[in-house]
Amino acid sequence: MPADSAPSARTQVRRLPQRGAYDRATLDAILDAAFICHVGFVADGHPVVIPTGYGRRGDHLYIHGSAASHMLHSLQAGIELCLTVTLLDGLVLARSVFHHSVNYRSVVVFGRATVVEEASAKLRALEAITDHILAGRWAAARPPSPRELKATLVLELPLAEASAKIRTGPPSDEPEDYALPVWAGVVPAALTFGEPLADPKLTPGIAMPAHVRGRS
Amino acid sequence: MPADSAPSARTQVRRLPQRGAYDRATLDAILDAAFICHVGFVADGHPVVIPTGYGRRGDHLYIHGSAASHMLHSLQAGIELCLTVTLLDGLVLARSVFHHSVNYRSVVVFGRATVVEEASAKLRALEAITDHILAGRWAAARPPSPRELKATLVLELPLAEASAKIRTGPPSDEPEDYALPVWAGVVPAALTFGEPLADPKLTPGIAMPAHVRGRS
């Protein structure tokens, strides 16, 4: 059973605190449902935000490749990151412009990321990242060669200082605005997946496996 | 015709430079297609990344409300931001774990955001943000009252130092891996919208307007 994080000064949701959550079950559900995170770090005093894939394994998040390579120069002692995941669930159309909003689930994780050096730990982290793109994919694809493993930078971020923020439900208008002749409601939104497209270079006769079919 | 940005030291796409683009038509198309941005800033030396809505008006982006309120304490002289937008277009399943990827379109904008103080400029910015959620919504909803306008913090970020990064198409495997008996291809992904749900408190008889129906 994972430990819940208590809100820290920077994870405490101050604006609309009723939307904040800190329990690990809520955090994990959002982290496991999203595909892309946005990782922020400070480079030469300036903020940088890069989108990238990620994986979760127990109490740690892992990122690799592109995002990590941007941060290489300052990695020796680890690097302070803010990793944010957002799922857009709907457009919230209120009667007043002021109360327009979106329904969403987001997680913000603060912490110091460190490089995963040891080969077997690195493989387990890459498995988490790969199976987060598509469950079952790690077992189906060719594993990393020693050269590829060496060329891949993997960062580990503890899931210790984190908070979730969630908005659901219909718009919330000013009491006097409910009488206005304005349509109000929610347009649901979701990331959806289409029919998989085989690589034009796919060897004839290789059937689409169940772990791919199941996604669309 | 908007001016294209020349790549700066920090917008120059260094890793896989063939994926980089700097022309305004490409940047604008991505910015106009996405709904949510992730805004990064530095607070007490630490990176912070917050998801929020945004709008574009010519050569400027606008954000307001929640994200902006997190930054209030350091706003007097403007604040250095990195605003990133990402559209996930597909899961790229290669024959090797190493070449797994995603298809995406992203834009990264660096710059100093300043507070929009003047009331009519603020209204135009809020119109851009509101109509970015749903085109036609500004004209349909009750405009901000003077009190609401005063309570809303709006930030303006010039679209001057920006780059796009795009990946499309099938996986790119090592030449010797094409012979492996591994299914490879792309699972298309897109944010999609469902049938609008009327607010349970909607006054009976108000029909769903065309600008809402058109979204689903």
C-alpha cells in the first residue's frame, strides 16, 4: 500500500482547495491514465518545459531520451524537476464568460531527479516507460542492446511531493445568472485511439497482436 | 503576414533537428488546434509547471486565472515563462523497444509575460481565451462585469521566441530489425469530443446553439 503524500508548501492547492487531492490512489490513477507529461526544469535561470513519455514503477516516475538529454549538462548532482500530467475531460460552458472552465485531472510532482546508472534498474525503468505507452509492448519488441542501453539516459523522480487537482461536473454560475437565456453545459473530451495502421514496411504475414488491437 | 521566428540558442531544436520548425504558419496551426498549455516558471529557484487554457491574438498568447495567480508574487516586472503546447497524434510501435516513440505536434514559447492592465485590452484577451475553448462562445455568454474583469489577472506573452517540433509517420527501425517477426505500426490518437451534456440546472426550452453542437 503506497504512502500518501502530505501536502508540502508548494503542493498544497491554494486556489479552489476543494479541487486538491494528495492520496496515492488518486495520484496513481491519473498518472497511469495519461500518456504524456510536461517536465519543467531551470536552465541558466530560465524555465524550460518539455513534453515527454514517462513510466511509473511503485513510488518512482521514470523519463528518458529527449527530455532527459536537454538536462544533461546539469545532471551530475541530480536536477530539480516539476513533472505535470494533465487529462482534459471536458469544456465547461457557463452562462457567464467568467465561469467558463475545463474539466480535467492533473498531477504535479516536485522533486530531484537522478540518473539511473545500473543496467538492470535501467531495464526495469525502460520496461515501465514502454509498457506505459502500450501494456504488453515490452515483451513483444526486441529488448535494448547493450549499446542502446548505454545510449539511453534514464531519470528517476521520487513520487514523494505530489498533488492532484480535479474538476468535474457542470458549470457553476452566479446565482442571478441561472435565469439568463444562455445554453450551459459540458462538452465531454477524451483522448481516443483509432484503428492501428501497420508499418508499410511490415513483413507480410505478421498478424496484429492482441495488445495492439486492444488499444483502439 | 506574421514574421517567422529565427531559432534562438534555446529554441533551436538540437536533438533530431529535422523535426524542428520555426515558421509562424506551423506554430499558429498547432497553437490554434490545442486546448491546454503547460506554463513553466521559476519560483524560489524551483521549476513549476501548471496546466491552463490560453488564447492567441496575432503575435501574442494570453493566459489568465489559476496559472497566473500562482505567479502573482513576482509579477511586478513581468515573469519569464516557458509555454508549451503538445498534441498527441499516435503511439509509434517499433520492432525494437529503443525506437518506440509517439507522433506529436508541439510548440515551445519562451519569453517574458507582462500583466494586461488596460480594460479594453483585457477584454480582447479574454475573448481570445474564451473563443479558443469554443469558437463563438464569447458572443453567446454574459460578458465580464467590471468587478469580474478586475478580479481576473491576464498575462500577455509575445510569440517571438518559439519553435515547433513534429513527428509523423511509421516507426523507424534499425535496418537489421525489419526482418524480426514483430508487428510494427502506429496507433492513431486524438482528442475527441462527445455529445454535449446540458447543465442539469438549464432553464427548460433553451436549445443547444450551433456553436456548441458543432464541437461534438
